[in-house]
Amino acid sequence: MLINKQEPFERKNNMKAIGTTNLNTQRLILRKIKKEDAESLFSFGILGENLEDATNIINNMVQCNDDPMTFHWALEYEGIAIGRIKGWEVDPHNNFVQLGYDIGVPYRGKGLMTEAVKAVSKYLLKECEFNRVYCMVRESNPASNRVCEKAGMKHEGFLRNHWIQGDGSYTNVHYWGLLSSDI
Ligand SMILES: CC(C)(COP(=O)(O)OP(=O)(O)OC[C@H]1O[C@@H](n2cnc3c(N)ncnc32)[C@H](O)[C@@H]1OP(=O)(O)O)[C@@H](O)C(=O)NCCC(=O)NCCS
């Protein structure tokens, strides 16, 4: 019989649960989400069906700000929050974390998300000591696939018909990864 049993062993390379820390890039301040971000993030279509909804979502996010296993940043540019980036699907056993991100339409195509992905990946791999940061991106999202490529991730796989869509059809997904040993 095959049993996938995890043998107990002394771990010497656990990721560090140090949560969201301020990071600066050339043009961005990456910082914890603030209550005041609701208006701009809603106005850019990043979250919420309406401002009240966005405010509720932001309030829930703010409550998690100091959780050491939360890795979630607002992208502040010229004094306002224009997007966000989050390390989620955190796996503290295998030391990997998935990245998700979103930036307002007026700010796209300026290289800003690539800047954020590079800074956050470096923080997660070098300061938090994850072994792997990865992104899963629909085939139909060339901008996001390009961000992964420009951020130095390796193209590790192509998952056929991986995610179901609103109309019931399935979409192919690119799998990108960056290892601590890559940087
Ligand atoms: C994906 C996203 C975060 C990119 O952010 P961004 O700040 O515009 O990214 P960058 O400017 O750093 O890079 C975008 C790259 O994609 C390219 N690109 C954009 N649209 C493209 C298209 N339709 N076809 C091909 N390339 C495209 C840009 O030209 C740029 O590449 P370049 O620098 O070689 O010219 C942004 O479009 C977004 O928030 N989209 C909606 C949410 C989303 O898709 N999130 C990711 C889910 S996996």
C-alpha cells in the first residue's frame, strides 16, 4: 500500500514568518495596505463592487497586516495606492509561495509591476527564506506572462485546460518559478 506519510525530521531551513515589511523600488513604495487605500483601489477597479464593498474588503485586509504569515503590499506611486501584490498559498513545509498582483489601468505598461515583482520576490526568497516563488498565469494574459519573464522567472510548465472559466470552458495556464538559488 502506498502511503504518503510525512516523516518527522529536524528542519534547518524553515521559511521565516516575518510578514509584510516596507520595500522601496526606484519608483514605488511597497507598504502595508491602509484603510485610506479603499478609494483609490476601488477607483482603479482593483477591488470592490462599490466603495462600501471596497472599504469592507480593505478593513479585512488591514486586520491581517501584522500577521507574520501575511505577505501583502500596496503599490504606492506618487503618493497614492495604485495596485497591490500578495504572496499567497504560503506553504511553510515546502517553503514556497505564490504571487498574485494587480495594478490600475492608467499605470499599466510603465514597468511598475515588474519592479514590484522583482522587489517582492527578492524579499520573499532572501529575507523570508522561501525556496520558491511562483506565478500561475492564463495563456490569455500576455502582460502578466511578460511580467514574470521580465522579473527573471523561469518558465517551468504549461498546464493544459487547468482553470475553468465563467462560460464553462477551460483555459491553459503558464507556470513560472524563481528559486532562492536563481538570484
Ligand atoms: C498584468 C499586469 C499586472 C501588468 O502590470 P504592468 O505594470 O503593466 O506590467 P509591466 O509594465 O511591468 O510589463 C507589462 C509587459 O507586458 C506587455 N504587454 C502588455 N499588454 C500586452 C499584450 N496585449 N500583448 C503582449 N504584451 C503585452 C507590455 O508591453 C510590457 O512588456 P515590455 O516591457 O516588454 O514592453 C497588469 O496588466 C494588470 O494588473 N492586469 C490585471 C490583473 C492581472 O492580470 N493580474 C495578474 C494575474 S496572473
